[in-house]
Amino acid sequence: EVPGSLQLTAVDGQTRTLDEWLITSQMLGVVLDPFTYESSWILETAGRILETFRGASVRTCFVVTGTVDEAKQFCGPWVDRVLVLADPDRNLARAAELEALEDGPAAPSTAGGHA
């Protein structure tokens, strides 16, 4: 279970708890590790998928397991198109039990809120 008190920081510097990010809708996120080739390979495709869901009643985002600056650098122009959240300590990845991400290559993941 992902705790609602878990804090994530958007690349604009705004920090909120997961509960606060989920006030108005559920979240569809793609978790990326900016230090793997696999994440760079999936970035464009995942971004297009997230944009497809823009009109749905779901908040789409990238969750980057790095600092805000690393997230900005890794996501490049996507920071202007999709919500980008930084998870430098991989707290979300661990809480969601994303084992592939914790141990190495990143894998796209969706989160429909927290249990």
C-alpha cells in the first residue's frame, strides 16, 4: 500500500503529499529511472500514451526517480506537456513494490491511486 503521506515534488518546485495530488482524480503515472537506457528508450512512447489520456478524468504524470533537476534534464520538453514528479529516494517505487525499478532497469507502471 502506497501511503497517502508520501511526498512528491513537481519540477516547478511544488511539493505535495500523494493524497493532495489525488484530491481531484486518480493518477496514471509512468515511473522512470533517469540513469538507465531503458527509461530513455520508453520516454517518447510513454509521453504519447500519457497525452492520449489528457482528456480522461485521470491525472497523468511521469515519476522520475531522481532530483527535480535530474527530472527536468531527463524529461526535457515533456516537462511543459505532462506533469513531472521527482522521487529522488524512490519512496513511491518502493511503496508500490516496483521491483524491476528498485533493482535496475525501469519499467513503465501505472498507478490508479493508492490502496
